[in-house]
Amino acid sequence: MRAGGSQQSRTRSGDVIVAGHDFYSTPRFSPDGSRLCWVAWRHPQMPWDGTELWVAEVAPNGSLGTAACVAGGPTESIFQPGWSPDGELFFTSDRSGWWNLYRLRGNRIEPVCSLAAEFGRPLWTLGTATWAFVGNSRILAACAERGLWRLVLIDAVSGATTRLPTDLEPTDTIAATRTHGVLVAGSPSSPDTVVRVDLSTGGVEAIRAASTLGVKPGFLSAPVVIEFPTDGGLTAYLFYYAPQSPEFAGTPGEKPPLIVVSHGGPTAAAHSRLNLEIQYWTSRGFAVADVNYGGSSGYGRAYRERLRGQWGIVDVADCVNGANYLVAAGKADANRLIIRGRSAGGYTTLAALVFRPDVFRAGASYYGVADLELLARETHKFESRYLEGLIGAYPEARSLYYDRSPVHFVDRLSCPIILFQGAEDQVVPPGQARLMREAAHRRGLPVALVVYEGEQHGFRRADTIVHCLEAELFFYGAVFGFTPAGIRPVFQIENLDGWKGAARIGGPRASQESEGRSGG
């Protein structure tokens, strides 16, 4: 398969067997090899907005017969088609408002089970799977309710579901035999691990863990699901982590500083599996709110579509309302609210600091979008029309892009900010972070921009990740007036003299960018 074009042709890379859509995914042969199914979609849809499920007969020479679209469309998302052992086509569709499992019988589409739960995920990565057949008539599946993913067994005949007795939260890969499931899963107290699950008992055998780092008892903060009121009479969700350390305690009567995390995507989701970065903060006296703002996956199509045309509004409101809810509940200090995020979450962070300057007292943006017009003009094919659904068609809606770009309204910024950027980032070019740094500098606010050579969009090197966390902690200490233990100086914070006093902190491959010079 190849996207684009309308004629079949032969090239050195192989035969084009189907063409005409912008994107294709998940081609699957039936067990006897006589049929092929696949998912396809066109701009401006993203795969979680609208896709089509196609099926065609396969000739003995490998060519396809006439293809038919059997499900899907501009407002229906099809996810992970596949075949049962006896050759029935199964797939996940959100036609009911939830990604549920369906089967094709003749020309009829029948639900396998109908639940207010998600059996699908946004297709950011090819090969993502949430279900697999167990023998001929049972299905092992991962499903999400209120953002929490669990393992269930489904009777493909009756549709009855049975939850497996394990606290494991599956990720986005799953396979099965007649007796066992094999998947990657984690829990609030254990890292993501390749596991084999006994489907009769729920017993788990760990095959290989993503991390062998041991955490002493008493240091892990457990996530608590919190549903809170937000704009428009709606509710949103977050995972709350309280400060947790058996070796230290906060000042009696003092509420903890709160770090609000805005996840990326933005059609992604925070999860409750062990996240050592969150534990880094909670073990150092911070509370953390990992927010699943409107637009996040795991809560049904209507929840995802809250962000349609509203990026920079709904996500910001939910982060603000989540923070205010926790303050009112006595779980956070209103004078020490922080927001941080990466990529799209970095945009939400910058937008919250600029458009709601009365709430947060500091922020950290990791390769965050500051200028939406630049993103619309410079991004790659897969996301080239993504913003059309999140904001509006460009350039027709150019005024909206301008109005929601934090870089144009930095005169409203009123708190310290630290920016982290990969020097070779092609998704969010480094120039956007420099514009924010320059603007904050002119405002006289404490600001730091740390650029990492060799890093792109999303940091991969271990020493970069360690350096970022230490630098961010040092920054909060400098602007809130405390000295973090064990953190060595590594960069300079501009405009700090008139804020809380001077501070310096340089590190591996990190360069400090400040007005008129750069140094380590």
C-alpha cells in the first residue's frame, strides 16, 4: 500500500496494491489468506476523528479484487481491525460514542459488547493493539474506564466480560495464546514490564522490566483519581499524587507546592502506571496533579471532542480548575502553584501562564509550542492538518492562530519560567523557545532557556533527562526561596537578582542562552 496517487504502478520498492487515501494502517490477512482488511483516512481527519475500514479479496497472484468500505467515515474512528480464527472480521469503532468491539457478519455490523468503556487508543504509533483472540471464542482485551486501563476476557458469542484479577494496567501492545496473554503492563508501584498472564488464574510472570531501579518502601506516592468541576458545568479528571517521603515532613500546617502536569498529544492521556519523574517531585515535597483535560483519550469520543476548535481554551481551563479545586480541598498551596508540560503540553503550559496569569507562580515548558502559525506552516505530513480540528483551517482562521499563540501576548506573563529545548527539534523549532525567553527577559522576569545539542523533539539521552530534572528543581528553589539538597549549580537564571537573589547552575551538552551571549 502507498498513500497518494490513483494508478497502480510497479516500483523497485514493491507493488502498489491500493492507493487514493492520504494514510493507511493495519493491513491484516484473513487466516486463509483470501481476504485483506485495512484502515485508511484522508486529510483533514486524524485517525481518532474519522477513518474507514476496507476489505478486498486477494487473488492467487497477490493482487486485490474490488475493495469495499465496510465501516467508518468522517465522524467514526475505526481502530485495530483483525480476524477471528474462523475468519470473521472484528474491529473497534466509536460509532456509539465509545471505542467498542464489533464484528462483520455478512453485510451486518454487530456489537460484540456494548460498554461505556474504551477498547481503542489514538493511533499515534502503528501496531498499537488492545485485543487478541484466545482460542476460537474468547478475546483478551484492554479497556479504559474513567481513564484507568484494565484487562478483561470477552466471550465473543455472548459478549459477557470478565475482569482479570490483576492490578496491572496494560499499555498499547497485547497478544495471546489459548492459555496466556503476553503484553506490556505496569502498575502504580511497578515499572512497565513484558509479562505473561495466566488467563485462568490471573497469575503474572514478569519476563523483562523496563527498569530495574529499586525504590525504597515508603517513597512511592499512589495516584488518586479525582473528578473535578470545570467550565460549562462539565467535569474533568486528574491523578493526584501527595508528597511522600519517610525521611522528611513538611512544615506543620503548611500546604505543599503543587505541580500541574499538562500532557502532550494533546489527544493523549495521563495514566496511573509508575512514573518515576512524578515520584521525583513527590519525594521532594511537591504534590503533583497529572491532568486529563478535555480532549484526552480514555473517556469516550465526546470527551475527546471537547478540544475540537478549543485548543488553548479547554485544556487551559481544566488545568486551572484542577489546581483551584485542589487548593480549595486543602491539598495545595495557592501561592506555590506550578505548571509544566512537553510539546503540546508545553503549549498548554505557556498558554496558561500567559492567558491566566493570576493562577500559576512558575512554569516549565519542554519544547512547547509558542507560535501556532509557525507550527501550522512547518510541521510534518501526519500532523499537517491536525490543527484544523484543534483550532480551525489555516490560513482562513489565521486570527485565531494569532490570538491563541502565547508569544504574541507575553506582556501578560507575570511569573518565572524555564524553557528546555532540543537544538535539532524539527517539530517545534528552537526559535520559538528563544522568542519566549527574549520576551520574558524584557519583562524583567526570572527566565532560563537551556538548549541541548543532539536532542530533537523529545529528549532521549539519560544525562539530558537527569540534567533537566535537576535544573528544573534548582529553578523552583531559586524563585521560591529554598535550596534543593544535592543539586549542583548548572546554569544562570536571568533577572533573578531583582527577584529572590542571584543564582548560577552548567551541564552536559546544555548551553545557556541569554541576551547577547551563551555560556555553560
